[in-house]
Amino acid sequence: MSNRYRTILLFGAPGSGKGTQGKIIGQIPGFYHSSTGEIFRSLDLQTEMGRKFWEYAGRGELVPDEFTIALWKQFMKGVEFINQFHPENEFLVLDGLPRNLKQKELLDDVLDIKAIIYLRAERTKMFERLRRRALKENRFDDASDEVINKRMEVFGRETRPVLDHYPQNLIHRVDATMSQIRVLHEIVRVLVPLKEENDGLEISEAVGATAYAPAAEELAVGAWD
Ligand code: ADP
């Protein structure tokens, strides 16, 4: 048995909705959502780590790899320690990592990747979303078109190629321009069999539920059908 984290990767360009979907999936029992962007944003900007993040993210650049991975590992140890994440029976839903080949290599002995959800949309669509997010969430790294462009460019050059280095049968492409609930539906379709397999359930058993026969008392009071 490997002791790597059983992982679902949420993959996609800035503005593709990884964070939004990740948060929802993280509410499902058995799934723990971890977002590197959120971890970075929770840093105190007065600290050296916080300032480092601000410096790179403010330019639309990636934070240096070793620093990113070390911080993330430290965070994960913390959530295991305080019993928020139970890697022995839960899935890790990872959003925002790895973002380049170096990070992938640094994580290969930590992550056991079960599926990769690739949220895809046209660049112009994601651009619009980021502009809206800048207004709504006050994200400093969405504040200028120049920074957004830079992040898109970094995605195309460094992050997107990472996908070519994973087994292609793990990748599920999802159209990120569909409604949020439909995107969620597509993702859940991928997750259900993995979860059931993980729970040691036969999928057929789970789907073929036994017919429900209402008890006489229930019928008598006109109870639920
Ligand atoms: P988005 O996907 O919209 O760019 P994130 O919240 O994932 O937003 O990331 C915000 C910023 O945090 C990135 O632009 C980058 O500077 C930094 N960051 C997040 N994840 C990583 C990572 N894995 N490696 C390096 N920098 C990262």
C-alpha cells in the first residue's frame, strides 16, 4: 500500500473555476479540498513568506517552486495533525498545484493521482471572469489586464504542458463555460466510481438499490411514496 495522498487534481487556467468547484467538492464527505492560492492568501503580509507571495503574485508570476512545495507540505501536515484531513480514507482535491514540471516532479512521490479534471474554456471567457472577480473578491492579482495576461501566458507556457506528462487516461476534460451546477455534475460523475471503489463498494450494488416497500402504518397515514 502506498502512503501517498489519493488525489483528484483540479486543473485549468486562471478563471476556469477550479476554486469554486473545489470548495463545493470539499464539502462532500470523504473529500478534502486544498488550494495553494488560498494557502498563500492566508499568509500574513507582514511576514517574509507573505511578502514573497505578494511580490510574485502581484506580477502574475509563480511563486518559486521549492518555497511553494515546502509551504504546501507544511500546511498538509498541519491539517492532518489537527484531524481536518484523513488521508487514510479521504481523497485530496488539489487545486493550483502542480503548476509546472518541476513541481510535478517534486510531488510525484507524494501524490497518487486518481483523476485529473481539466476545466477548459476560451481565454476571452476566463479573462472576463477574472475581471469580474477583481471587483467582487478584491483580488489584487486580478486588478490589471496586464497581470491577468501574464497569468494566462504563464499557464500556457508552464502549466498546461504538465498535463502531457500524466497518463492520458486519467484526464477528464470538462467544458468550464457550462453552468456551475453542470460542471459540478460532470465532475461528480468522475468522482462517484472512485469514491465507491475506495469505500470497497461494488458499484453495481450501490446503483441497484433494493426496492422500497412502505410499511402498512405509513400507507395508513398517507406517508411518503
Ligand atoms: P488563479 O488560478 O486564478 O491564478 P490561484 O489562487 O490559484 O489563482 O493563485 C494565485 C497566485 O498564487 C498565482 O498567480 C501564483 O502567484 C500563486 N500560486 C498559486 N499556486 C501556485 C503554485 N503551485 N506555484 C507557484 N505559485 C502559485
